[in-house]
Amino acid sequence: MKVKLFASLREGRFKEKEWEYVKGITVSHILGKLNINKVEVGALLVNSLHVGPDYTLQEDDILAVFPVLGGG
């Protein structure tokens, strides 16, 4: 399984990382391990499809985590 972080979420972390797959692991679990607060997250994608934090990941999934974007 692969985890990709974007923009400000990379600061002090990584851009892309192979993650050890554990049966039943959820997106929320990974966010917790990375110390990413859910309010910081603007979009979660698994294999280019939008998912929620309770999504259960599969062994070959690619999780992409995008921050909330501001502007005006």
C-alpha cells in the first residue's frame, strides 16, 4: 500500500511512502499515525476515488491525502 501526502501535509513528513498493509486498516488509522488532524484534510482519495476516513484499505491501494485549501 502506498500513502501520498500533498502540499502542507508534507511538512515534517514525506511526499510518498510505502506503508505496511494490515488487514482492516482504515484511512483514519493512517491519519492518526501521521498525526494529521481530520480538520486539516480537504480530500481523501484511494485509487483516484473520493473516500471517507472510515474507508478500509486494501493491500494494493494508493491513498492520497490533500489539505484543506484556502483562498479567495
